[in-house]
Amino acid sequence: MQWPNVEPIKSTRIYEEIVRQVKQLIADGKLKSGDQLPPERDLAEKFMVSRTSVREALRALQSRGLVEIRAGEGAFVRDISVETLIEPLALVILPHREAVGELFEARRLLEPAIAALAARRATREELGEMERILEDQAKEVSQGRTGVAQDTALHAAIANSAHNRAITRIVSALMDLLSQSREESLHTPGRPTRSHADHRRVLEAIKHRDEVAAHRAMLDHLIAVETLVTGARGEEARPPVGSKRKAP
């Protein structure tokens, strides 16, 4: 393959700049899963750095799950998941309330539809797992804890039961980005109990195979959490007056 153009390195922490550029090439689709990177010597020439810096960059890329280094063969781009590419954005996005609001908007668009899919597709075993998670959450809440681990597990279980790997990865990434905000919301007095009740309503709709009710229950839950986290009024998150909402 023809190696893409890269920028000469000027940073004092040289290997990090190499990592940044390689990650960008992957994100842009210029480097794809299975592509082999040029040998260390060629990379050093292209980036105009030492081979030591290239080796440090390759080790960092390997530790982050972006490349695989095979002895005697070289470095190859791994099968990259959504989570791998999006996780570093969390440190940048989370401090900005407006961006958190945008992430909640994404959740409002995605997760109610996913709950409706779960009502259609969840297996008996998956419903049993959701029930177990809710029972664990009830125990945590009754002992004065937030139940945040079970909160995360339930949303992941609902996404998994849609039986769509892309959906599972996207929801996982969104939950990771909002983990700090979600945990903060669960420290609000009374919120863990309300969250458990919301989850129970969602699960009951899924168990009854009621797609519309599952969609509505999940949307109401997300609006309540968003109101706590961002200070947005619940009405702002709802559809305009007169509009009709339909489950997919």
C-alpha cells in the first residue's frame, strides 16, 4: 500500500505526536484493520524522528489496542472498536456541560429505540439476566449505595439484547463518556430509588413485549437523569407539542 503523507514531528514528547497522527489516520480510514505499518526505519524517515521514538510510539499504540506487533513480521493495525477510538475523548468532553448535553441528546435518540428492539428480540435468558441485575440494584440501594454498577450493567444488557454489535459498542461508548455525570446524578438524594423504579418500568415493558411502552419508559428515564446532570428542563428534551412519537 502507499503510505499516507504525515507531518514532521515538532513536539518535545515526540512519540506521543506519532501516536496522535497514527490514531488520526486510523480514524480517517486511511489505515484499516490488517494494514501493515512500514518498518521502523521508514517510519523514522517519514516522521523525521529517531527510531527510538518510533519504537516508543509503537509500544504505546500496542498498549492502547490499536496495533499488534508480531515478532519477525512488523506492526499491524488491529480490528478497532468504537470504544478504543472514542474513550480518550472523555477527558476532553466531560468538563463541558454543553457537550454532555449533546451526549444525552444522542442517548435520547438511541436508547429508547434500543429498548423497543429489546422488547422485540430479548431472549428468555437475557430477560432473566436483566431481572438479576435489577434485584442486585435493589439490594445496593436498600443499603444506601448508588447502585451505579448495576445501572451500567442494565443499560448494557438492554443494548446486548437488541442483538446488534454496532448498537452494543455505541451504547458502551456513550456510557463510558457519561460515567462521571451518571455517578454524580446517583448521589442526589432519592435518585437511586427513582432510578431503580425507572429501570423496573423499562424491564416490565420489555418483558411484556410492549415496544411502545419500552420506548416511552426509557425516554422518561433519560429525561429525568439529564435534568439532574445538566440542569435542563425535562420539557426541553421532549418532542414539540402536537408531534407523535412512534417506536421503531
